[in-house]
Amino acid sequence: MSSPSAQPVSLPARPVVGVLHPGAMGAALGSALKARAGAVIWADAGRSHATAKRAELADLQAVPTVADLAARADVIVSICPPHAAREVAGLVGAGLAGRTDRPLYVEANAVSPDTVRGIATLLGDRATVCDGAVIGPPAWTAGTTTLWLSGPGADTAATLFEPGPFDARVLGTAGTDLGAASGLKACFALQSKAAPVLWLALEEAAAAFGVTGALHAELDRAGVDHAAALARARERMAGKAWRWAGEMDEAADAFAAAGVPDGFSRAAAELYRRAAGAGG
């Protein structure tokens, strides 16, 4: 972990941590936070039975609404589908009305740096927003997943995960680099989610041209195991294509803002939307 930021965010010794919302990753994050937190809470209004079951298995405490969570929490971790990140932050902002202090808000969604900075503006206090990027699967044991953190409160947030299954690391100068963690996530996602979906584009185009058999023959001759690559891509996206479309949209926005061609991620987003619409 890097040296402390110039203006560290102060928390109680055993802070109340709110998690929005305990999907597979959120439940793992919430469970990891229990060692350092006085309580880990979540808002159950409108959430599914599956979400409630995950929260129960992770031993998280339910509160009625996001407003209740915002009023009580010292730290709020937002981990939701990328397209919902701003909406969730808006609900938190409304729930913070009347509070004289502000919780540390860890924006841990797969969104662009500009989205993170926009959420900080929405919440009205950039100094209490921390940018987070999870790289790896939901972590229940150490060694699989890194949580990169940047911006104000990054050092403070990192200590909440020590020790634990998430390897929390501060990226850059913690006090100034709001958006750096999300930029890293966008770069990583280009190879982890945009590149593999190339196989869907190849199959779709070959079918449209009526050359599927010939393409497979040429790939076989070149020593490319196209069937295995396509199967891996479809297996990885099963049940996740709708979520990854939003992540690719955000990654594309990140590249465009950096002056880098964004077509790779835009195409991947469209292919994931098609897969989601087809039930893939």
C-alpha cells in the first residue's frame, strides 16, 4: 500500500459499512469487511430473494431502504451493474440530506473515470469519494482478486480489507487520482471482455456470408481451436452479457476521453446486448 494521502478520511475504530448491493461480488466484499467493521448493512427494499439469500449467507444486516443505510453508514460501498451506478449514487445523495458529516463512498463499479468524477460531483463532496476497481472473481479466499483504490480515502478504504481475501492496493497518489482505478479497470476489461467476444463477431459474420464451414477449415489449418475459443466466450458470458454490455459502454467512454479509439469496446457492448437479448 502507498503512503497515506495528504488528507486522510477519518473513520471510527469499528465503522458501520453499507453495501449497495449484495450480488455475488457485493456479498463477498461485505463478508470481507466484517473483520474490521462494527456492522455491515444492506438495503433490502425492492431487492430480489436471491439477493436477500446472498446477504443472509454472508451474515449482513438488513435495513429497510437506501436512505436508512445512507443515514447510518460511515462507509458506503457501491457495487452494482455499471449502468445503475449513477442512480444508486443519487439515492445515496438523497439519503444523506440532513447529515452534517459525510460517509466515505467507495465507487467500486466498472465505470469510466468521468462517471466516477460525475458521481463525486453528484454527492457534493469529492473529498469523501474513493474510486475502486475489482479485478478478479468474488473473493472468499486470498490470492484470486485485487481491489484497486484511488482518490481521497483510498488508504483508509484499503485498511478496511486487511487482512482478507481481497488484495486491496492503492493506485497512484491516493489524494488526487480519482478515476485512476476505473481507468485501470477499463484497460483490463478490453482484453478480458472485449477481446474474447471477437469470436462471436466472427461466427455471426461468417454465417451471414455463408462461409462458416470454410472459415472453420481455415482456422483448423492455422492451428486455431475456434470451437474451444467460442465455447469459452459463451460460457463466460452466460447470465452476465447484460451486465458486461454496460461495462463495455463505460470502457468505451473511458478510451474516448483518453483520445484512444473506442470501437473495440463499443462493438463488444453491442455483441453482449445481442447475446443478452437471445438469452445468452
